[in-house]
Amino acid sequence: MLPQVSRNVFSSRCFPRLLVSSCILLLTLAGAAQEKSKPKPSAPVKQGQRHSAPSGNTGALKDPVEQHYRAAETFQLASDLKAAETEYRRVISLALQRLAAVRVLAHDDQHALALLQSATAADPSDMDVQMSLASLYFRTGDLANAKSVLNAVLAKDGNRLSAKNLLGKILFMEGDYNAAAEQFQAATHRSRVPGPRSV
């Protein structure tokens, strides 16, 4: 028998805190389960990327979920509920993205897709989760949905090279070689444009 929950629970001010706490608990449990599984080889280091050396000051590296959660609490205390809602949505989106990553590692792509779709719904402004969703659609062979998500990303951020590159791959696979070439050329041209040099 399930406990009865009043409708007022979802409209109370405590609900976002309860929801975020539940997501963090799920992430903690998923992380513990992942640590018990066999170790995976580390990802190759990209050129220019450095391994971070462990230091005694671990407080300097904060978890983004925790940072956004604390920001949401601060905005809520300051009665800026619109900004608090934005931060809570970001927390939920990040938590769902982490759960999706665990599902991908477990080769459960369908569950991962559902989690990424929920993450996108929670924070539609997050282009990274939309790129993850498009990549997973591509990986599962759903080129139509991948293309749709990529077009939406490029409509908001026409300079996103990873979106142009993946869209080029999809267009190539569909046999639209001219459009694919345009996407690849735009991506390579944009990546070659020199930016301001740092001294």
C-alpha cells in the first residue's frame, strides 16, 4: 500500500529542495554503484589538456551541482524566485545528465535517452545536454531526432563546432554530400579563425 500524498506537497516551497535532494541522493548511490564495478581505462588526454594533480586544497574544485544548488538557495532566500527556479532547473538537469552517463556506461541507451530528454525539459537553455542528447540519438541510429536537436542547437548557437560536425556526419550518412560538405567546411573554417592571442 502506497502512502497518500497531499496535493499541497508539490506546491510548497520545500518541494524543489526535496526534489534536488532526491536527485543528489540518486547520484550518490549511482556513483557508489559505479565505483564497485570494474575500473574503466581513462579517457585519452586531448592535446593541450592537462591532468589535474591532486592537491591538498580540494575545496577549490566545487561540484557544479552543489554550486548551482547553493546559488538557488541564495536566490530563494533573497526572494528572487525566478533566478532560484533557473538554478534549481540547472541542478535537476545536471543530476539527470549524470544519471544518463551512468546508464550509457551500463549500455542502457533507452533509459539514458529518457533521462537526457528529461534533462533537456528541465533546462532548455543548456546546449551541452542538447548536444549529449543529439549524440546519443546518433549513436542509437535515430538520425531524424539527432538532426532535429542539432538544428535547434545551431539555431540558438550557430558557432557550435561540435553541432556542425555531427550534423555534417548525419547529412553524409543520408547521402546529402553537398550539405555535409558545407557543415564540415563551416566547422573547419571556424576552427581555423585565429582568436586573440594571450601573452
